[in-house]
Amino acid sequence: MAQAFEASGWTREEAEGLAALIDLVLRLSEPSGFPDFSRLRDHLGGAVEGNGAEEIERHLLELYAHLHMNEAPYTRPERRRMDAAGGYWNHAGGLSPILKAAPWIREETVSADFGAGNGLQGLLLQVLYPHARTVQIEISSRMKDIGEGLREWLGVPPSRVEWVVDDVLNVPATGYDFIYLYRPVRPEGPGREFYTRFAREVESETKPPVIFSIADCLRDFLSDRYEVFHGDGHLTCFRARPDPARPEGAGDAVRRRRSPPR
């Protein structure tokens, strides 16, 4: 299957990740609260048996969107706060960011998702690339509860996932190796303050994190310490430029970390 995906345009590493995701979901039973899962999984299984890569991808994306929960159960106060800041309502970021993250996530990585929804994106990163910890930053405690159900269903150890139930406007962007965000706020008013602070904090790190940004609003706030290494109109990926004044690896041992979940 991976060879078919590679032939359709994915890199070998991305194609292998896509095939691994498909193998996983075809083996899983229906999770609680997702009544269309079994039907969509069966459609995917049928496509794997008899169709090409494009049809398989289409059915996988339908299943992914169902698990991502675009119709998220936010309370009215949470919706008012989100609307005021101009954030997107738990839109699915797609499989591309997950698959393209492979070179940037290692066993010791601490990753974060600012505006995690039910945490599916971060959980799939843990499934494909097990790493030290994923920090899910999300305003809704109900979405956290759903995400914890998904974590257990996917078999991700609880020690690898930390939830921070808070508005992203209040949460520092320090202590991470990899950050994912899907335009959590628009870049004006409180949102402009968020992106200004966010950029200042990531750039202050001894080893600034790699950042994957969907519907990007961050680019204009970053200095030339960061460079874009991928951009396709949907996903923009940033990494720190090499610092010629600092030997590679220097100071990494004293880099700040968040406390592990209790």
C-alpha cells in the first residue's frame, strides 16, 4: 500500500506513515461517541481491497474528519470567548501535517497543540512517532474528556499526554520542541498580543521549536531567526535558522521543560 501512495506523490516516509494509519484504524473497534466509525471504516477497508491510492485517501479523510469532530460540544461561554478572539472551530488540519512531522519528532520530543480540540492531531503524532510528551492546550473541559477517551482507544499511555484546559491566550509557548497550531486566534486585538508574545517566547528559547501552522497568522510576527522550510497555502512550517555564533547542541541540556503530568 505504501508503494501506491508513494507513486501518487507522497514521499516514502509519508507514504509509510499513511499506510500505518490505515492499518491501525482497520484493526480498531468503534470508539464510544463516534457512531459512524464502523461504517466509514468498512468503506475504507473496501477501498483498500479494490481501489487506487486516491480513493483510499478519500475514505481515510472521511474517517479522520469524523474522529476530529467538527461539530464540537463547546459551551456558550466558550464559544463567545472563541468568537471574540477569532479562532477556528476545531477545524480538521488534515493528514499532511501529521505525515510531514516525521523528521522533526524524536523520542525525547515534547510537542504541543495550541487549540487542540479533542486532541486527535496530537494523539496521532504519538501513535506514529512515540515521544516524551504531547501537551494538549484546549479551552473546553468536555473536549478534554472526549480526547482522553480517544487516547485510551488509540493505546497511547497516559504519561505521554498532558492536558492544559485554558484559553490559548493565557498559555506560554516555552518548553517545547515541536508546536502545532491551526489559527487559534485572529491577529488583531487580543490575538495580536498572543502572536507577538508567542513569537517572542519561541525565539527566546535556546533551541527554538519547529512550528507547523495551518492557515498561518504567525509569519509576520517572527523575526529572521526563523525561516519557512515548507509552505503550500494550507500548511506553513517554520524552523530556526542556524546560529553561526553557537556550536550545535550547546546549551540543550539546560533547556527549560514543562513539569510532567501528575
